[in-house]
Amino acid sequence: MAVIARSALFLICAIAWGQTPADVIQFLRGTASDLANAHDSTAHNFLNRFDRDMPHYVELSNAVEAMAARWEAGSAIEIVKDAGDGTRRVMELDWVLEVEDHAPRRQIVKCTIEKRGKSWKFTLFDPVDLFKN
């Protein structure tokens, strides 16, 4: 199966109906793109989208860095649920992860993103083992 990698596919579920702010959608698109590009450079840009103080950050970081060092990866992210305001969003994302030489994985990810200055960051991401090989 071809890896989604270079396309950094991102889907927006109709259920959001315009409730999801444009900057949040851009944040998620950038997240998918950064993961797709992690193999060529480092996982640094992708991991910068996560608060280092969030639960299980070290576990997530280790898994993503190990994956990016070995394989290309791509994501399709669909917003299933989204609630919140301009500083905090609680979401459920249908995340499809394709990793080179592996079967695709699909997981509903429960996450919280919070605005830090002008940028969004994941402050909760469950399950982090989505990225484990």
C-alpha cells in the first residue's frame, strides 16, 4: 500500500459545519504536513506542536522520533467532534496513519489543543501509542 506521506492528506468532517476556526484547521493541516516531512529532516517540527508538559509527552516523542528515523509516514485526519473557544478546543480526531512497510492504522484520538501565544499546541493526546511500531 502506498504511503500517504508526501501528500499529507487532511480531511475535514462535515460534522464540524464551520464551527472549527480556520486557524485550528490550519494547525491540524500543518501537523499532518510536519509528520509527512519528519523522515527527511527531523521530527522536531511535528513534536513542537505538542506541549512538553502534557501527559505521556516523552513516550510520544520517543515513538515519533523512532518512526521518523526509519520510515516515511503520512496522515489523514478527520475532525469527528470539536468544542471550545478561541483559546481551548476539545476534539476527537479520526486519524489514519500510514507508515512505510506497515499496515495502516486508524484510531480515534481524543485531544485538547490550547492557544499558546499565537500558536496552538496539543496539551492532551490519547492514545500516544498510535505512533509506536
